[in-house]
Amino acid sequence: MDTLTTVLKWAASGGGIIAATMVSLDLGRRLTGWGLVLFAVSAVAWMGGAVLTRDFALGTQNAVLLVIDLYGAYRYLIRKAPNG
């Protein structure tokens, strides 16, 4: 189980770094939206690692971040861009 936890944490960390880069570059709605999807995947990986290590604070934080990331992905990838 220790190896699985390590893999989940490193995957979550790397995904978060890549997602933050994608969002911060601000190269358009589509790339930003996919960055938020990657943030959501990273949050799920962090939640898995939190469950395995019984770190409920980390799990709760990432559950909230998952909701925020999914809402952001909806705004950038599904909802039409606001006019004006």
C-alpha cells in the first residue's frame, strides 16, 4: 500500500503542477478548461492518497477543490463564453 500511496501523491503533485501552468498561461478558454479538468483529476488522486493515509484534512480540502475545479471546467468547456 505504501507504493500505491507514493504513486498517487506524485501523480497528483505532477498533475497539479502541469494544471497550474496550463491555467496561468491563459492561452484561451479551451486550454484553461482542460487545465481545470487536470486539476480535478489531481484532486481525485490526492483524495485517494488521503484515504490511504487517513489524512482527513487533505481529503476534505481536495473534495472541495474538486467541486471548484469541476465548476470551472464547466464554465470554460461547456458554457458559452459571455458576450461583451
